[in-house]
Amino acid sequence: MNLSTPAKPVFAGNIRWWLCGLLFAATALSFLDRQVLSVLAPVVTRQLGMSNLEYSHATNAFLISYAVMFLLSGRMLDVLGTRFGMMLCVGLWSLASAAHSLVQNAMQLGIARFLLGAGEGGCFPGAAKGVTEWFPRQERALAMGLAIGGASLGAVLAPPLTVWVSQLLGWRSVFLMTGLLGVAWVIAWWFSSAILSKPKSTSTVPSNHSGPAKLSLLYTRLDFWGLATVRLIVDPVFYFYMFWIPKYLSQERGASQQEIGELSWIPFLALGLSNVFGGWLSDHLVRKGFGALAARRWIMAGAAVLTMASSLTGQVASVTAALAMMALLMLAHGFWVTNYITLISERFPQNAIGTVTGFTGAIGALGGILANTSIGWVVDHFSYGPVWLVSGFMYPLAFGVLLLTVKSCGANANDVKLRN
């Protein structure tokens, strides 16, 4: 049996696209919820009497639990299934987000951030698993791009929405609002995904949840470790862009707080557009006769070449030009990450998707944590120049690893071994 060839679409008609839209909303909420504190940090730390060190501890609490739960929640999703796994993850992080509105000191804020990260760790493994279950190969990359592209919308909306609500109702109301939005999502997901629990005889859903794949067999696969290494290399670049763009614009480019709010969302808009277009283009190549692996790799190769231009970000003269270079890298990242996750969905059986996506994401988050410490030291002792230079060559390096470890031969036999 060739398990690398996906089954027919789990859902007929428009229901699978509706569920994909809910995954889009979930990833949007995840990035919205995690960035609210960044926008509100000055007022929150002032009112709670927090030092910069205490604030860093609170943000690290999120990163640590996010990295750990990226790994554990991926396995949980393969055990519980997409419906209950996503409901649990979004429910937990929504309650954690709302709990931010009640904090009175640094310790309570750290606990709330830790719980937020624990819930959000399951978001992207769940999105990848859902798309894999519901969409055939010729539609999968587009659906994957839509599902994970919501993150960009959340990043774009976070600054203006947070400022507007906080000015209108106070900063605590922003966290309460994001929590309520998450609760609304859980309700919509519960009823919309009810088809998953219908008996096979009355549903278009085939029985594909046969328990999680054996970890011992996953760990013996070269492509498993190759895909994890790819994320270890490129994810620190993405986290650098997430956490350091406002600081760079302020310190190195002299941008005001208002200018940062008006400009810092632009790279994330480029990311969202390329998430979707990168998926569509890859699927278009498959429909034109390209093999799925070849189509995904061609798109990723082009993206890797584009990222090399970002090495010049520190050399351009104006803020506008620097922002354009940042947007170019994020545009390339959108092409890259959509096809990367689609590759996972096509190389592993459905009972391993959450586990593999979660493990590789955890490795990427670990790389991001280590890189953030290194970036701080480099910037303090030198400048942002070395960081820009290195970031422009990480994607080509990762693509080389991909070519060496993710090959077309041998996958089918390994997939068969993963069946329990």
C-alpha cells in the first residue's frame, strides 16, 4: 500500500474549505493573542511596576512553554484527533489570554504567558493535520497556505486593534476581548467539525484515525531529522524578524513609535500573501504534471534565492528601503513555509502529521530561543550588520540540507512501517 499517496478528500463540497477557514481564524488568533503584550508592554509594565528583567522573564515563559508544547501537543493531536485536539488547544490559550486581564504582578503575568504558550503550541500542528486529512494532493498546498496564512493577518491586526481597544476601554479589556474571540472560535469549531464524529455509514469521512505512529520508527527516518534540521536553521531568522524589527527601526533607523506602528506590519502582510500564493503556485505545478516533491522543492529553491537579498538590509539608505528588504524576506518565507509543511503532509501518514509537525516546530522554537540570546550579544558588541548578513544565507543552507535528506526514493516503505 502506498501511504505517501493521500486518500480522497475527507470532506466533499464546501465543508472542507469552511473548516480550512476556521483554521485560518485560529492561526490569526494565535498571532494576535501573542503580540498584544508586545504592543501594550510600556503601559502594562508601568502599571504592574515591572522591571525590564521581570518583563523578559514573562516573555521567556511563553517561549519555553511554546517550544515544549509544540512537541507534546503534536503527539496529543495524533492521539485525540484534530477535532478535540484543536478545541483543547484554542480553549486553553483563550482562557490564558483572558487571564491576562486579571494579573496584578509580574509572577501572575508570567503564569498567564506560560499557559498561553502551552495552548498555542498545538495550533500549527493542528492546522497541518487538518489540511492533510481534508484535502487531496492537488489542493493541499493552497489549503495549507490559507490555514497558516491567518498568522500574518493576526500580526497585521495586532498593533492597530490593540491600541484602539486599549484607548477606548483600557489595556485589560484587550486581553478579555481576545479571550472571548477564542471562546467564540471554539463554539464555531465544535459545531462545524461535528461531522468528524458521525458514524462512517452516514458520513463522507473515512476512518483514518488509527492511533499515532510509532515514535521509534519516526526517529529512524533520515527525512524526519532533515526536516527538523531545516527548521533549526531557518526559524531563528523568522523569530528575529518577529521580535527585533520594531527595535531595529527605532535604534538604527530613528523611527518614532508612531512610524513603527504604521510600518512594522508591512512585512507580515507580504508573508500572508505569499503563504496563499505560494500554495496556489505549487499546486498549479502539480496539476501541470510536476511531481509533488519536485513542485514543492522548486518553490522553496526560488524562495531561498530571494532571501539572499535581505543581507543588504543594513546597507540601504532609507527606512522605506530597509522595510522593503524585510518584506522581501518575509515574502520568501511565506513561499517557503507553506511548501515545507505541505512536504511533511505528503511524506508521512496522517497518524504522524501532528507528531512530525510538532517536533520540527519545537526544534525551530529552540533555535529561536538560542538565536535571540546570540542576537542580543552581537547587537550590543557590534551592530545589526552581522545579523542581517547571516540571515540572508540561512535559507540556501537549509535548502541544501533539504536536498540531501528529503528524497523521493524510499519514502513509501518507511511510511508502511509507521502503521501500528
